[in-house]
Amino acid sequence: MKNLYAPWRESFIEQLDTDKKKAKKCLFCQKPPEKDDANNFILDRAKHCYVMLNLYPYNAGHLMVIPYRHCKDLDLLEEHERLDLMNATAKATKILKETLTPDGFNLGVNLGKGAGAGIPGHLHIHVVPRWNGDTNFMPILADTKHISFDLAKLYQKLYRAYHPEKTKGRLK
Ligand SMILES: [Zn+2]
């Protein structure tokens, strides 16, 4: 078979290479293969995405739901990946409701640097529990405030809620 002359492919292939290089340096791509969920604060692994505690949270129990695939936009995900992402988000709110009894939630996706995404190349859904009397959403997204709680303890608590079968009878 003859090769078609398609010079535009070149930049497309270059782009793919750049995406691969970027994915190599991407924190959200690096964490799951390390298989060290406790130290990486990964709470749960679904088929196409995983759930991780945010290390720089806006509030206690701030989780992120992250597709395994390095992808910067919702429309670049396959339908089954989006479904998995949404199901994991719903589960995250359920787990947080049961463990931390918040008064509400802010769910958010910052697409692109201009929107304030910390890791703009790899999309992720923020799940932020809210309590009556904490600050409003906008200041919360604009600035990190000081939060006093122990991240490791919180991880244990949420991990137990995610995996009751694994943690039965252990730790209190
Ligand atoms: Zn990535």
C-alpha cells in the first residue's frame, strides 16, 4: 500500500508525542501506577478513574475524581469514561455525606489555566464538602485558606468508608 501524502499528519503526530511527554510529567498520571495508594492518598479506584484526597484542600474532605487517561477536556473522554467519572463523583458525595455529614457540596471542574486549573492538562472533578458557616464558594476557589485537620487521619476515615470489607475489625 502506498503512503498517502498527508503533511498535516506530521503536526498531529508531533502533538501526540508532546501529549505523551506531558503525560509522563503529569502528577495525575504518575500516582496510580505507583501502587502506593495510602501514601498517595488515593481512596478508591474505579474502572476508568480514581479518587484522591486533595493535598491542598479548600475544605476538609476535598476530594478529586480523576480519569486515568491524560485528557484535558470532558469532550475528549469516551462516553463510558465520562459515565464512570460521574458515578465515582456521586459515590464520593455519598461517602462524604456518611462520614463527615456536611451541609452541602460544591462540585467543580476548572478547564484550562484561565479557569484556575492547577493541572490544566489532566481534567479532574473537585468535590468540596461545605458546612453552614464556612466561607462562600468564590473565595474558596480563589484562595487556599488555612485548614486545621490531619490529612492522614482523614484518609483513614474515608478509606474505611470506601472499603468497609477490607477494614472490618481493624483500626477505629
Ligand atoms: Zn495526566
